[in-house]
Amino acid sequence: MIGRLSRNLPTLALALASVPLFAQAPELPDIPAAARDAYKQGVDAQGRQELDVALERFQFALKQAGSCLDCMEAIATVQQAIGNDKAALSTASRMASATSIPKSKARADMLTGHIYYEEYFAYTEGEGAFEKNPGKAQDALRHAEAALARAVQEDPTNEPLMMLHGHLLATLKRDSDASAAFTACAATPGISQTECARALRLSKNVEIARNEPAPPFEATTLDGKKVSLDSLSGKIVLLDFWGTWCPVCRGDSDYVQSLPDSFPKDRFVLLEIDSGDTRAALTNYIDQNHLEGTQIQDDTNKLQSLFHVSAYPTYVILDGDGTIRMRERGARGDLRGEIRKLLAEPASSPNSTIAAAHP
């Protein structure tokens, strides 16, 4: 079993490009009623981060359905979430063998490519994931390249796939190919304004695309508002994974809390992501200490899992294009300096990029 350190916690929904397969509530597959019920139970359990239950329910759904690509994809998602990449890859291979439809094969190959691409970053970054291992990182990258090349041939108009492939090509330093992939993605009919802006900006600055893509996420703040990776597009974001029970977190708090006043509020966002506290304990602490920033209670550890957080505090800085530019445990790194550097980079303009992509 291949396992990330953070995945020993009850966590992660697979991030593909890194796009979670269940970032939004999926439509239920057209399978027998008993299988559909089990599948829905699996989705609900996955949303609660009860991954053992989710895996059992998805496997039961597949057994009842006989053949169900959605079930296999869901099983592989959870297998990767609990750290069993070997099983996830096996399930993705089974999924590819179960269909002759090119777009369905592309789903399986995209899943395989993503798993290997995540392994590449895990072996490259080391802390919070796998141990650093350059040889295994390159092996994972080669496997990812082969799988995603097949997927693009099978479904050349799949926008998330094109984005993932562009990032992979950038990592391989095939800059002209990466730029072409992002440009094509930006011109895809039906692409969202946010993704169009992101894709075209990456096509012009492939160096940024070599950074690890942040997993798309959506969360509800303590005051009931929705925040997501797309809603933060164009902004520099500091994610502070913390808890009131963590003495180092409390020790870092003055420094972290000083950051919002140091930068333009329309360009910088502090996301305070709490785990391990009751709602009452968290709100009391926030009120007593007058904390700034957007406050989120990660009560199911979903965000912790998506960002492979295995120690507290952990700080993750995202640029305006949704890539991870810095990851630190504790305020050992120069968070202020990194934010200042990113704010100095040219900001993307969604309207101008759409005009360029769809003349």
C-alpha cells in the first residue's frame, strides 16, 4: 500500500487537476434501484469524510449493478483518498477495460494520469505527502504522461482534462505544447469565464503552470457565506490551517493576523481554516481575540485532506491562477515576503482573456 502521511487521517476526496470528482453533488448513475441507493449512501458518507463507509457502499453498488463506470470511478476516488494508490490505479485500469467508448476511456485514463501526477508532487515535495524520492517522482511523471496523452486523444474537448494535460506538459518543460494546450482549453465552447481567464494566463506564462495546481474546493464560512477556489480567482490567498488547541498556532497568530492590514483587501484573502474545535469554542476564541480573515470550520477535515495537511499550523499560499506557490509548517517561511512578491506579478483580466480566446 502506498500511503501519504496525511492520508492516514480520515480524509481526502480525489483532486483532479486537481479536480475533486465530487466537488459538486453528482447525478446518480442509471443503475438498478438498490445500486443507486447504495451509491447515494456512498456519496453522502464521502461528504462526511467517512471513507470506509463510502468505499463499502460504492463497492456494494458496483456488485449490484454488475458494470458501472461511475461506481468504479467513485471506488478509485476513495481508494486514493485513504492512501491506497495501488488499488486506485487497479480500479482505474478495470474501468478502462470495461468500456469501448472513447470518452469513457478518457475518464479512466484521466483518473490514472491524475493519480500518478499527484504522486509526482508527493515524491517531489515530500513533507505532508510521500518522502522525497526523485527517481520515483520521475517514474510517476512518465506514467502520468502516457495516461494523459491517451486521454486527450480519446476526448480532445474535455476542458478539465486539457487543463490537467497543460500542467503536466509544463512540468515536463514542453512549454510550447503546454501553451497550446492551455490556449485550446481557453477556446473550448462553454468554458467558464474563470477557467478561460486562468487557462489563457497560463498559456502566456507556462512557468506558473509548473507549480502544483490547487484542488478546487467549496466551503461555507462561519457567517454562512460560500467561498471556493473559483470565487477567489485573481486573488492571492493564504490558507491558515490551525486550531485553538494548537499552541504553535496561537503563537503564530499575531503575525498571521497582521497580514490582512498589510495588503490590498481586493487582492489578498486570509482563509482561517479551523479543525478540531467545537463551534462554540471556535466562535468564542474568534470573538475574544478579534480575529480577522474569512473563518471556516473544517469539521469533516475535507479541506485538510484536499491540501494534504498533516501538522498544525500549516500555511499554503495560492496565486491568482489557483496554483500552490508556498507551503510551510509554522511561520518559519517569509509569508509576508511571498505574498508581496505574488502581488507584484501582473494580475489577469477575465474580460480581456475571454476576448482573446474567443475573438
